[in-house]
Amino acid sequence: MSGWRIGQGIDAHRLVAGRALVLGGVEIEYERGLEGHSDGDVLLHAVADAVLGAAGLGDLGRHFPSSREDLRGADSSRLLAEAVALAREAGFAVGNVDATVVAQVPRLAPWQEPMRAGVARALGIEVERVNVKVTSTDGLGAMGRGEGISALAVVLLERSRGA
């Protein structure tokens, strides 16, 4: 089996009143936040799904189902760290991550570096191995109407030495 594995992840949540907006483990100033069983952090959810997929371990819902009450309002950094631990147990280490957050609102460019650092911190890797991009849909679709935020991620895993 190859020493390298690639995984991809995607997540999307509706913006709602009464919740903090958390992306990449960073609380972002905005009047609405993302609906979800956990803190709704679509960026960390997409990265976690990509990690699990690359390791051949299923997906986020399999390991952290919304039926688990202990995960209600959970910090998604914890979920991502647990996904990385599962990948490590399967013999893999994170090589790098490239992720994109899709949102018409709020404007996320000022938050790119803090989100990048938050993803790296949750993964337990150097920030230089993480890239976070932000884009809008120029008004197209639900994201373009400001109804929600989505994220896509690609992760490269490397077989650990001795695995």
C-alpha cells in the first residue's frame, strides 16, 4: 500500500441567530452563527472528514453522530483532534491541508490567518502545512444569499514510520 493517502471533506451549515460563529476554531464577530449539534465549525468538520477519509476510516457522522448528547455544543477542535488520533492509530500522520471556506457573509479575508492557525493547532502540525482560502459565490445559491457557510478540504496523509 502506498505511503501517501488523500482525503477530501465537505460540510455546510445554515446561519442562525443566537449562536457564535466559529470557523477554524476561531470565534468570528458576526450577528449569526452556524447551526449544528456541535459548535457548527464547517471548516474543522470538512478537515476532519478529509482526515478520516484519507485514512479509510469512514466519516465524521460515523465517529461523532449527532445522536451523542455528550457532543452537543462541542468544540470542533476536539473532534478534529480525535479524528487525527484515529488516523494516527491507523498508521498515518497529517502531511498537509488545503481548505476553502465559501461564504458571502461575513467577509472572511481578515480571519484567514487566525483560521489557518486554528486548523494547524487542532491538527497538531505546523501552520506552514495548512492553507485556508476564502471565497464567495457572487450571490449564487444558498451561500450567495447569505443563508449559510460551507467548507471544502483536501488532506494528505503520510504513512507513519514503522506502520
